[in-house]
Amino acid sequence: MEKLSEKILNKYFCDEYGNRLSGHPDNLCVSRDIVVSDFPETAIWSIEGEHTDRFGYVLKNGVYLFPDFNIHNPSFTAI
């Protein structure tokens, strides 16, 4: 599971040199549909409930993977 999490972290949240992208997490997040399309095995990852501290930025309602996800216990966040 951790290998998959690291692969996903590198694909969506790091530059080509492996450096973590900077910026607000809401700008760096990726939709669950995209992650599952690219990595079908993530379809079993849990979806956590609404996190009100994610509001007020650029996101609409949906399910996202944020760059601060736990690579040891990964999950998506519904907002």
C-alpha cells in the first residue's frame, strides 16, 4: 500500500525532480475520479466525511485526494 501511495504522491504532488509542489492544498488536490482512473486499486480507499476547513478556496463539492494524505493509511476527503 505504501508503494502505491508514494507513486501517487509523486505523480500528482511532486515535480519532475521529486520535489513536493508548494501552494495551498486546495489548489494541489486531485479528484478521486482521476486517481481511480489512473490507479484502479485506489477505489477501495476509504472516503472521509466533510472537512469544513477545506471550504473557502477553489473547490466545489466532491471527493478529492489532498497532498497531505497519510501514505500509511490513505483516504479521500469528501467536501
